[in-house]
Amino acid sequence: MLEVNQGDNLEDVLQKFATIINVQLTLQEDQKFPFVPFNGFENAKKSSKVFLYGPSGCGKSKAIFEIIRERIARIKRIYIINPRQTLGGESGRTALSNLLNKVGPEDAVVWDNFPDDLVKRDIKSATRVLELVSSRDLNNLLVALKPRYLEIYREITDAVPEFHSAEISYDKGRFKKIIQEYGAQISQFHRLYEGNIASRIEGVSRALWRKEPIPITILDYYRELSGKEEQGDNKNSVNAVAEAEKLLRAGDYYESQFAFIARADERREDAEFLYTLKLCYEAGLGRTFGRIEKLQKGIFGSLPPRDPLRRLGTWVYLSGQDYAMHDARKDAIKFNDHVMLKIVNYLVGNFRDVLPAENNQIYSFGMFLGKHVQFVPRDTSQPFLPASVYGFMKENRYFTMGFGQGAGSIFLSLDEPLQQGILRRVEVDIEFTRGLCENLGSNFSLFDSENQGKILGMTTSGLPFARYLGESLGTHFFSLPLKLREEISRRARKNVQFSDGLGMGMGYIMPLLDENLRQDAFKKAENDSEFTRGLGYGLGRNFPSIPADFKARIFELVEKDREFAKGLGYGIGFQFESFTPEFKARLFELAEKNSEFSYGLGIFFGFAFSYLSKQMQDQMLGVAERHSEFAYGMGMGIGYLFVYLTPELQGEILQKAGKNAKLTYGIGSGFAFSFKNSPPEVQDDILARIEKNSELTYGLGYGLGYVFPYLSGEQRERSFQKAGTNPQFAKGFGMGIGRIFAYLDRFHDEIFDRARANPHFAKGLGSGLGYVFTYFPPGLREKITARAEANPELTYGLGTGLGFTFSYFKKEDQDLFFEKIIHDAYFARGLGTGLGYAFAYLQPDTQKHAFARSHENVQFAIGMGEGLSRIYSYLDEKTQNEILKKAVAGSGLARGLGRGFGSVFPYLDAGMLGTAGRHAETDGQFARGLGEGLGTIFPYLSPDTQARAFERAKNSAQFNIGLGTGLGYIFAHLTGDIQTLISAKARNDASLARGLGTGLGYIFSYLGGTLQKDFLDRAKQDPSFSHGLGSGISYGLAYCPDDLKKEVVRYSKSDPHFATGLGTGLGYIFPYLPGPLRQELLGLAEQHPSFATGLGTGLGYHLPSFTEQLKEEIIGWIDKDSNFATGLGTGLGRSFQHLDGITQRGILDWIDKDSNFATGLGTGLGRNLPSLAEQLKEEIIGWIDRNNSFATGLGKGLADSFQYLDGELQRRIALLAQKNRAFASSHQFKIS
């Protein structure tokens, strides 16, 4: 940017401007070039927005200079895009939209050699850019087209009517005028003109005009004629017309001249000076005499001519302090391999010394080295690039991007080893890959079919290459031949990242497409989640230039399509700084309401994190503390580029992540995307970190699953092996694979088989499948549904994914999901979990409906509580309090909330730890869930936390059962030492043993036959373990193969403790079971008392939520089976607080009707007494002296809950126990 201040010497300002845009004002110090206006100049200089075009040497830059010169007194600042030299007060690389936001009506914007400096230079991208700049309120916008794009872009402004388009051309009269003006006003040509040309002006003018009617032709003619005259004996002997007819065209003339200089030994220093000056232009280096002298001496060992203007006046001129030359002369200088080898060796060997300071120059420097990468020397320590260059490449994105662009332009001409070396970097150096692929894609149609196939085949090499090549091809897609478009589309259907990138590119150009092509793109998006996300990204990247009506359409789509929303959030982040404060606030408001948009926006800020100001970094970390999905997305972006962050920034981020589970999970996912080709030491560091961090492990698993197609066979197998030993990794790995399942046709059967053998992988897989379920074709949906019917954890996960994306489904689909939770316990729990995860982004009506369902369906409630707990820390205090209020003691919601808190325990802050601790003291279900969650991440807990968990377990039976359940759920994946420790503790701890059995029962069907037998043998020796094992197995019994079902039923007949547990669990899920199985179980209850007791307990617990018909059928069983009656009473007592007053009164009236029911009811009420209302507590205590059977049961139940009562009530109960033997028969009540 060049500032024009009041009081400045305007001639000095203009001189700087001329230097920046490479305009030659003088031939010698005192000889100014006269300016003869081209055809139509008067109209052009009156226009506020001008687009100039013409061949090289026609005077475009000089025309810009003259227009600015006339307006300079009314201009405050001049912004020059793609400057040849940076002499202004502000310089660097920035997004075009950011630049335009700074520009006011009194400023000038100049873009010489358009579209240089654009990353995408195809006709559609260039048109879009011109639309963007012309849409601003600018009075001084001057754009000049680079000559090499003349034939392609000549009519580009037909689609941008705001521009006045002017071709720089000269009719014969104006052309003759230039000859006359040069001869009259330039002293060294004056005598030549008067003696040789003036009298033959018509012939000379006609000959030169036919040759090439541009000013540089006239200048070359004068110089050529001067040389001939000096060589002749007679000053008037030169035939001016004949010499004009013999003159070569400008390009040919300078090429022949340079060839002569380069061959002549006596002019070696001159040739090397010209080489060096051209290098300065191409590599973005300074062009002062001192700079050129140092470079020439270092590269060639020679010195520049003492007076370059005298020796090389035809070639160079001074522009301020810089040597300069016209493009036609520069283009005539060709670097041969020997020269280039010298140049590159010097630049690499003195890298830090020659490196430019400004980002735009650094970009040019990188591009130059990339174009000549084959000449770059390499060493064994860094075979891709020397350490000095590669070190800077990791520091500066502009150099990296430019290097990739340059390498892409010559990629196919490189030998195979170098190509492979470049491809090995495309997964590690993201900006390099972006630049490489941009160039390959933009030139794709120029390659022959063999090379096109070769490039497309490379998309299987890894994530970044596939994505960025897809993006580049997407921007050119509709200009490619139909056959090639079909081949690209075919490959995209099989390649997740390529499809994502293709959508990115198409989204970027979508505003330029006609409505039919737009509809084609949106139609493709309906069945392709990755393409859809890419489409959103591309539109987001181009958001400022999109018409208002189309923007409204985009925001409508955000509410309907989650993947589109995610992509838009990511893409729009790139333009964030260009938006007004009001629009930024609107975007964050949208992020608060839309989880996927929030996630996408977070990804951008993660990717850009190291480039943000410290203030912005702190602001974004603050947003990540309040918004879970933003935290997840930002973590993913940070993790992807984590190895490039400074150690200080890495430490700061990890410290923040230490209390932010979602941020940590995202970082783990990002790690995986660059894991494949990371250096071994980086891989080792990542693997060491995940062994200590559950969320990092979960995230790494997800990321590796998501890039599954790009892993080698060995890496895939290692990942599956890791999933077999680490539940957190397995869950994440399955989720990542589920998200891209549609692209893994050949792996489907293997993946489902793996899911059948690994419950944690199955749960993750189901979650990923549910997340993108709507994008699958009907046949694949049916296949997934059929597999889920035989795999409970897959069903659980499927429900989770569908719940998380619930808002995007139609009302009729949502109703179907709620209908399904009535019949499928695992789906109910999963759907609840997903809705809980997404709770902050649900509509208020949906939130209320979900809470209402949680009161009716315990499994749904447990899942919802677990999901809510994972986002609890991100919610505002009012919402947190509302959740705690609804999670009444003893409820499924409370249990799920506790389980979730336990699963992220290391991330809880002091306030949340206090909340969890208080609820665990007063609510047995919350305590049980908390223990279960801690058990599932036990290996990741510090030794101190593990010890404290066991200590708490000594004083809380419910917490102890939960801890055992969580440990059992992951038992098969624990190390031998931990398995031995847990088993030893369980032998002397009935509650832990019961929980351990329950957890193992959950995954029993996934265990091999040998393990199943081992655990059944253990059950024979441990009643508590046996009870728990039966309870856990019951939840998945309906999914078990028939032979396993029969084995379970057979075993239950020989083990009463197992039978009780099995019956209890089946009673809990009784409404979800198919009719024939229900009848079979009722028949089994008639034969086995223990099973009957358990079945009654489970049924009683959920009786209030059953249909009236089922209630009546169950109550009818009280008179038929005393054991069933006892169990039913126990279950009803456990859920008593959830019943309305009338139902409670009716149940209490049954106390005197059936002693077995009374005993069971007392037991259930005793276990649940702390959670009951005070008035109800008093009424229950009053029954102690009225019914001994009830008193006996109440005493038995209070054995589990006595510690949760307040001191005064404990004293009263202790006194009652002293007076009533029946009440005291099961427990000695000691006041704590």
C-alpha cells in the first residue's frame, strides 16, 4: 500500500508507484518517455473501473501510471495487488476480501498483470474475482490483463458490466505519432530521426505498424537503427524503411540479442547480470545494484558491468534505486540447466541470507524453488529438501504454498524417485499439497489420458492430495470433457476425500453456474455426505462475492443439511476477518444454534490457530470453553497441524485441553489425519500421549478410522489390533469408519465381522453410520439395519448417531425413532445419548419432548443423561441447574448423568467435581453411574484417582457396583496386572463382584467360547458375580444366536443367583422383547423361583411405564407366584418416587394383601428411601409397626441406603430397629 499524504512531493510518490508496477519512465536520467494516448484513452481515464488488455509491450502499465498521475491529487492511498517491488508503507499477503474491506472511495486499487497472484486462475475464478472487486464502491479501480492470458480472458468483462473494458491499441495515426514524439523528445534519437526517419516517416510507420503496432516495437527500432548507424561509414547510409521491414518482432528480437550476448565470452558478465536480474524478478528478490552485485558474485563468481545502463541500455533501466526491465526482454532470457543449477545451489546454500522479508515475495521465492525442485541439492538427513529450507517451510505457509504451486507446474516432468519423494510429503505439509494440487488440477485438461490417469491414481495415496486435487478439479469441472467428468465422478464415489474436495471446488464456483448446473450439483449432494460438506465449504470460501438472494438460500440449506452446515462453517471461517462486526456476531449466533456449523467454524480456527493474533487465540479458546462442537472442530484443526506449532503454543493448548474433553478429542482426531507420514519420533510422541489420555485415544481412533482407505494394509491391521486391546480407540476407530462407510464397499463384510467380535468397535461403528444414515442408498440402509438387529452395541451406536443428527430429520422420521425406543432398549439408550450430546442445539420443543420421554423410558433416560453430561460444562448455569433438577434421585437420567461425568472425570473442573460428589452422596443411581463411567476409563486415571475410586467404593455400594460394571465392560482389554488386581478385590467385595459380572455380561455375546466358559465357571463360585453376570447378559439376550440363548437358559436353571440377575435384567427390558420371547420367559418363571424373583423385580421397576394391558397381566401374576410377587414389590419400591400420588396410594394398599409383595416392596422402598419426599418417608416409616413383612423388607433395603440419610433420620431408624425385631433382622443400623 502506497500512502499519499498532504504535503508529499507527488512526483516522488509517482516515482515509487512506477517502480512498484515496473514502468519505465525515462530512457536515461534526464530523458522522459513521451506518452501518446492509445485508442479510447480519453474514455478509459474518465471511468472509475477500468480493465485494460493488450499484447506484451503495448503500454498497459504506462497507461495505468498516466491515469493515476492525473488523479493523484485526489487519492489517499494506492493498493497495488501483485507488486513487482514493495516500497509502500504496508505490504504482505492477505485475502482479497480483507483488502477490499480496507479500501475507501478516495483510494485506488491497481492490479497489473491480472490474474497473477490468484491461486485459482481459471476463467470462472477470475470472473468471480472481478465481480467481487467491481462490486465495491471504488472510484479508482485499474486492472490490466497479463498478456499470456489475452486470448482466454479477452472478453472476460462481458460478464462484469461494472468495468469499462479498453483494448490498448494504436491506429496508424497514433502509431506514427509515437515515432515522431520519440524522435523529437528523446535526445539520443533526435538526430537519427531528423536525418533518416522524418523524410520516410510514412514508409517506416507503415512497416513497423504491420510488424507489431505497439510502442516497444518503435523503441527497438530506434535502438537497432542507432547501432547500425554507428557501425556504418556514412551517417546517412542506413535505409530506415528497409531496416523497419527487417526488424524482428519484439520477442524474437530480444531472444536473438540475448543468445548473442550469452555466447560471447567478452560479455559473460553482462549475460550473468541479466540472469541475476531475471532471477530477482522471478524469486521476489530486491533489485538494487548492491543486491544484484552480491547475488551475481555468489552465483557466478563475476561482477556486474560498471555501468549497466551504458552496457545494457537496450535491456535495463533504473526505476528509483532498482534496476528494471520490460517483460518482453525478461521473457527472452532463458535459464539453461547449468545456469539454473548454479542459481539453486546458491539460493539453498545461503537460504536465510537471500530469503525475502515480505510474505508476497516469500511466496514468489517458494514458487521459484518449486519450479526448479529437480535442481535442489538434498542430504541424507532430509531427503526431500535440505534442513534449512524444510525448516522454514514448516514455519511459513506462504513459502510452502508457493513451493507447492511451483512443483505442481513441473510435476509430471520429474523423474519417478522425485515424484515419490514429493508424494510422501503431501500428507504432512498441507499448504505444499494445496499448491501442488492446485496447479495439477488447473492444467489437468492439458495432460494426455495416460498422465491424467496417473494423477487420478495418486488420490489413493492420502488424504490431503485427494482432497486438494478434488478441489482444484471441482473448480474446473464443468469445463472438462464429458468423458473426463464421468471418470472423475466415478472415482469420487469411491474416494471419500476426493469427493469432499470435488464438492469444495464446485461450491467455490457455484455462484457462476447457471441454475441447471447448480441443481445438478445439489442433486449429487443428496446422496453423498462428503461431497455435500465440500459444497458448503466452497460456498463459504467464496461467501463475500455471493449475491444476497443466493446467500439466503444457503442459510436455509444450513438448517436442512448437517454436512452442508459443517462445510459452510469451515469455509466461511476463511473470510471471517473480512466481515463486519455485526455479521461476525450473527455467525456466532448461528454457531450457538447449529452444532455442525459450529464444528466447521471451529475447524477453520484450529487450522489457522498459529496465524491468529494472541488476542484472537485467547478469544477462540474462550469460545471453545462454552461451545462443545466448536471445541471439537478447533481441536481437530489444531491436531492436524500440531507438529508445526511452537513448543510454547503446544504446551498452552494442551493445558487448556486438559479441562476440555471435546477439545482433546478433536486434537486426537487431527493427530490421526497427519499420522501416516509423520516422522517416527512424532508418531511415538502421539502414541505415548494417548496411553495416558482417554479422549485423545478416542479421537485418534476416530481420525484413523476416517482415513482408513488411505492406510497401508499393515497400518489397517495394526489399527484393528489396537482396537482389540483398547476400548476407547476401538470406539473412535469404529465411528470414523462408519462416517465413510459408503466408500468402503470391499470392506463391508470384514467391518461387520469385526463389529460382531468387538462391542466397542461396534458401538462406534453404529454411531458413525447413524450420523450419515440419510445419505445411504436404500439397499445399504437395509443391510445396516439387518446387521444391527443381531448386534446390540451396533444398535446402540446407530441410535446415538441418529439422535445427534435428530434435528435434520423430518417430523415423521423423528416420530418413528421415538416409536422404536419403545421396542428396543439399546436403540432407546443410543437415541437418548445422541439427543443428549446435541441438546444445546435442539429446538426448545424438542428439548421438552426429550425430557418427557426420559420420564417414560428408563433406557432412553440413561442414554440422555450420559449425552448431557458430555456437554454439561459447555452449558450455561441456568441449563445446568435445569438438568440437575430433572435428574431426580434414583432416576435413569441421574444414572446416565453420573456415568457421563465418570467417563470424562479427568476433565471436570473443581465446580463440576463438587457437583458430582454431592450427588453421589445423596443419590444411589447417580453414584452407580459415576462409578460405571470411571470404570470404563480406569486405565487412563492417575494412580491417585484410582486409589480414591476404590476408597469411595468401600463406603458406597452403588458406586462400587457401578465401578465394577465399568471395569467389567472393558475387562477383556485391561492389562494382566489390572485384571489380577480387580479380580482379587472382587473376591472379597460382593458389590464390586456384582458390578464386574454385570459389565462382563453386557459384552458376553462378543466374547469367544473359551472366555464365556471361564466366566460361567467363575459364576458358580461367586454368587454376587453370578447375579451381575446374569443381569448383564439379559440386556443383549434378544440379540444372541439361538444356541447361546439356550446355553444361558440352561445355565440359569443350575445357578439361582445367575437366574435372579438374568430375570431382573430381562424384567427391565421386558417391553422391548418380542412377544414369543416374553411368553417363554413367563413360562421359565413358573419353573424357577430365583428367575421369577428377578423377573418380578425388573418388571416392577418399570411397571408404571407399561401399557395398561401389560400392567394388568403382570399384576395378575402376584397371586400365582410368591417369588414373582416379592420381586415385583421390590421393583415397584425402587421406582416409587416416579409414580403419581394415586398410583403410590394404590401400591401401599397392597401391603396387607400379600406378604411376599409387602416384603419386596419394603426392600425396594428401603433402597430408595433417601430420594423420596419427606411426607412419603414418614408414611413409609409408619408402616414398620403395622406390617412385619414390610418391616423385614424395609430393613433389608435400608442396608444399601442408610448412609445416604441425614443424621436425624438415621437416629430415628436406629431407635425403631431396637424396638422391632423384624425390621432389624437384616441389618444393624449404626449412626454415622
